[in-house]
Amino acid sequence: MTRKRKHSQGWFYRTFRAYAFVMNDCLLYRKVYRIDKENIPPEGTPVLFVSNHQNCLCDPLSIIFSVRDRKINMFVRADIFTIHPLITRFFKVLAMNPAYRLEFDGKEALWKNRDMFKETEIKFLNGEPVMMYPEGRHQGKHWLDDFSHGYTKFAFETAALGDFQTDIWIQPCCNHYSAYRDMQQELIIQFGKPLSLKPFYELYQEKPRTAQRQVNEIVRKQVFDMMLHIPDLKNYKAIDFLRNTSCGRQFAKNRGFKPDYLPDKLLADKLFVEKLQEVMAVDTSSMQAVYDDALTIERNLKKLKIRDDHFDRTPGWFSNILSVIALVAMLPAWLFSLWPNIIIYKIPDLVMRRVKDKMFHNSFLFAGSVMLTMPLLYTLTFILTWIFSCFRVAFVYGLALPWLGLFAYHYWRWVVKTWQNLRFRLKAKSTAVCKLRDLRDNLYKRLNKIL
């Protein structure tokens, strides 16, 4: 693997990425696991990052923030480049390039892709990395779609541009989210073994489609092996619910996994889904009954506004009363922390009411907040504080604003959790909760026998 010359990232790109990295790793996510980064070919090597696509803008950001020694070129939907010339310029500085699609931009716009891809191929050949998502669109579920061959075509055409003298590498990647929406979740970004295209050059020159197909099979299998894939889309909702219940947690513990450690939970969930699929293949009726009951339990939990884990470990009255006292004592601090954070965090919610695809939620939350509302409102707050107080107070308050926002978020989560605990305590002996407990216990006993 030969190392080529380094490419300048530019001061603006490095500064903005550093700022966005802190916001991503400290505010948007509670924990980010970057696994097997040592597999990534060295800087200056032509590397094509290929990944599953599940969470819109958050997917490419996970790779960009993991590979901070270089600027990664990527292709995004072309219509966002028509918003404003300044925004277009900003996207260009961030190495984002427009990709025109038949179903959205029309057949007459597709010719624009030719020049853009040719320009990117030259950069790629010279050692600038590129990122692509062969599924074409985010899935919104733990499921891997077929890969188009566009990325293999791009990689081999780049090799041909250099007379097959330069070794092109494809770096398989996989992202996995503890939850797709909301702040302070956890994220895994894993890097597989990079694939050199050099052994395929001769085959490509004789049978290009065969070479592309073979490479695609190897890359997709690597991504597939790293991720959680739930193939039963008909029963996807039930399976996804079950793996996150106490039954799924106990399954992980019984096999030596730590369910509170996301990399372990991912491995346990993969095994859990495999076992369910095996049983479904030989005893469809029993498994379908399990899935139907699981959906009934999920609906009733939402209706009663309680959680599945309440049946296993609910804080007693004393603990709940202590929580209420603590919340009341910290109420002034929470009210103080709301400005301007409540505006920053609520705007994405208001926007998402008009958007059908809810997978854009965290993208709006991050992009809108980090790039727009947070800098504007925090700067305004700093200036106002400076005017009515002094620079030292304004400076300290300005630095504290993001962490005050984090406090406000966790405080509200604590309020919701405490209210749910109290609600469960008050309804624990009601007919509806007792019926739900019996159905749940019966289902988990059946499921444990099956597994």
C-alpha cells in the first residue's frame, strides 16, 4: 500500500469540522464507538469509503469525524445546491458534490453527473478519498438493501484513468445506532478490511461487469457481516421491539454479552435475530403468534404510557419521592438553562411536523442547530450578556451555554422518566396492567423456550 502526498484540507474546513465534531460527540451522541480504524489505508491513498445508509446526514458525518486526517469527497442530492449561492459555496468547501437523480431531477439533468464524476475521479486518483452509499437512499431500519454497481464503476474507471498503475482501495464501513431519533443516543462506526482492486484489473479489462460484480459481492458481504440485518420486513416491528425488551437483554446476558455496552448488544442482537429466523423457518405458526403478541404488548405499553422494564425494575415510592424533590430543587437551574436552548432544540421538531420521512429528524437537529441556530443565538446571547454585564461574565456564560442545553435535555428526560415511574406505581394493580403483565410473562416464557 503506497502512501501519496498529503492534500491540504484548508483552515476553514479543519476549524468547522473540529467544532462540529465536538457538537456531534458531546451533544448529539452520548457515546460514539469507532472500531477498527487501523484498517483504513494511509493518507494519500485512493480510498473509496462504502457504507450502509440508515440515518441520512448522520451516516456520512460518522465517517468524516472518524477520518480526520483528510477531507472526504462525497455526493449528495443535487436539489440542496439550489437553495442559495452562499450555501452552495459552503457545501463546496466541505467537499460535497451534487448528484442528479432520474426520479427527482429528470432525465435531462443526468448529463451533469458526467462532468462532476470525471472531476472527482481525477481528485480520487491523486489520493483524495471519496464516500459513497450504494443503497442509494437511507433505509430507516436495520436492514441492508441491494448495492448498485455505481461505486464499482467509479472505482474501476478511476483505475483506467491512471492506466491501471495506481492501486485503488475500497473501504467497507458500517454504522449502527442505538436509536435513530433524539439526542444522547449511542453510535457505532466500524471499518472492515479494505479491498484492493489491483487483483481485479486484468479481469475488468476483459469482463468489466464480472469484475464489478465480484467486487460488489465481497464489499456488500463485509458490510452485511458487520451490521444488524433484520430480513423479515413483515415482522420487522415486532422483532425490533423484542430485541430491546428485557427478554432481549436476558438473551444477551445468558450468552455472555453486556446489553448496556452497544458493541456487545449489537453482537447479541445479531444472534437473537438469527435464532428467530431459524425458528420461523421450521415453525412459522408459533413464531407468528409470538410476533402478534409482541405487537399487542407494544401497543398497550404506548397506550398506558409505561415502559417494558417497569415490570422488572421499577423504583419504589421512596425513590420516586426523592426524584420529585430533587427535580423541584433543580427547577430554577432548569429554567435558567432554557434560553436559548429550548429554541435551538424545538425548531427541528417544528420542521419535522411537515416532513414525512422522520429519519431526517436528527439531520435537522444537527445541521440546523450546529450550522445555524446555535451559532446565531449563542452569539446573540454572548453580546447581550456583555452589554448588560461584562466581558468576563459573557465569556464564561457563552462557554457554558451548550452544556446548559445538555443539562436542560437530561433534566426533562428525568422528569418524563419519573412521571412514567409514578404512573406505573399508581396503575400497577389495575386490570389493564395486570392483563398486560400476564400476556408479557406468557410471551417471554414461550420465547425463552423457543430460543
